[in-house]
Amino acid sequence: MKNLTFRQLRVFEAVARHLSFSRAAEELFLTQPAVSMQVKQLEESVGLPLVEQTGKRIRLTEAGTLMAQTARRLAGELRQADDALAALKGLESGSLTVAVVSTAIYFAPHLVARFVASHPGIKVRLLDANREQVLRLLGESAVELAVMGEPPEGSRLDAAYFADHPLGIVAAPGHRLVSQPRVEAAALAGEVFVLREAGSGTRRTMERFFAAAGVGVAAGMEMSSNEAVKQAVMAGLGLGFLSLHTVGLELSTGRLRVLDVRDLPVRRRWNLCARRDRLLSPAALAFRRFVADRGAALLLEGVLGRP
């Protein structure tokens, strides 16, 4: 591979992540022709096609998948080198990228806003994704920190608990179980549920709850976001199992109701996770201290949408 440059790899990594030339161009503040040119030059250096395009859709070739993995690894190593140099300088400045599971996006921006107000020298970027994607971002060193639930057992992640995370069952106001107290899990057998996608932490928590109760529920529509689940539940398409941090507005306006189900809400934990084998930058260390000191208090104050 002759004449390969880090700029080409950086551009290609963004294209591979978004599977879009235009979205990569927006992220990198480049024109779309400039992005296409960098990818073409990288293909010439590699000697193989890296992407295949059908209409407006692109997909990675086998060589492209390999090159994307290499680009992510090199980018992560360079970020770690920058972080280590910044730590040696003792600076509390620079930039920080934090991944958050999609449920946490309901409060993470407010948490970041409070942090930036007290640390004006640090720029923070948020990436929201489902649990599996967040774990991948951490594993590839694409991010230093992640707000999520419990990491998998045996992972190379440190998890610092900072707040409780309640999850329960929500329904449209007219559902037959809304007015019933202490509903048994068995009473939900056969009820249709609007599901989060496989791989989400919310879906996993729901499946564990009903498996422990020995109850089978009917799977209805599957949605890739909490907002979509809420809209479907409000439309009467089924019940939803959601983080109660995501439904504060709908509960306050009466558009959704939380069912009074025995053994609910499930109390999970919000954690700030990082790789054990990575030296955190001063910016990441400052954010970790801030979340440990003030994260739970902000939730209790209702700043982040107390359920």
C-alpha cells in the first residue's frame, strides 16, 4: 500500500461508519466530492475496491471492512497518544467524545451542559447508539467514556455507578389495566408489547423480567427508538416496557400512564464506563469526577427529568 495517508484513513473511517459519503462530509466539514476523492485515492493505494454503490446506498466490500477496522484501530491509538501527551502537560482542556445508550440521551445533554458550564475549556461530543454499538465504540477506542447500564461480565470495562435507572410498563390512558392496583405479571400474559430492537438494554431488561416471572407476552411492532415505542403505545398498538426517564413529558401531560405491576419498576443502574487498559485524558478524568460528584444529585433535583 503506497502513498497511503492518515487523512485518507480518517475520511474512510467516517464513510464506513455512516455508510454515506454525504454524512461523512458533514461530520468532517468537507465537501462530498472531497470525501469521494479521498476514498478513491485510498482504493488506488490499496489496489482493491473498498465500497460498492447502488443508487444512493453504499456498502463495504470485504477489503473495505478490513480497512475500516484498521482505520478505527489507528485512530484510537492516535487519540490515546494525544490524551497521554495532554495528561503529561496537566491540562484540563481539549475535547472529549462520550457515547450514550439511546435511553440516556434524554438526560445526557443536560449533564454535559452543566459540565461544560463549569469546564469551559473542554468541548464534549455525544454519540448515541444502542448497547451493542456503544460497547463496540468503547472496544475500538472510538470513545473514552460511555453512559450505559451494566457492562457484560468479563468485559475489560470499569463501570462507575452514579444513579438509579427505573424501568416499567407504560400504556395508553384508556388501557384496561391502567386503573388496576398491583397487577400481577401473569395478568400480562398475551398482552401485545411494542418492543425495542434486539440488542438494546431496555429489550434485554424486559426479557429478563418476564422470563423470571415465567410469563410469555405477545411481540407486536419492533422499534429502534424510545420515541417510536412511545408513539406506538399512545396510538394504542400495545404496551411498552421503557425507562421511566424517557416518559416524563408524556406522564405529566396524561398521554401515557405507568401500570402498577408487582415487582416493577425494575431498578437498574446508570454507569459511566471506560476501558481498564486505557489512560484517560484530563478532560475524561474531569468528566468522570463531575458525574461521580453531581450526577445523582442532578437527577434528584429533577434537572434531568425525574420520573
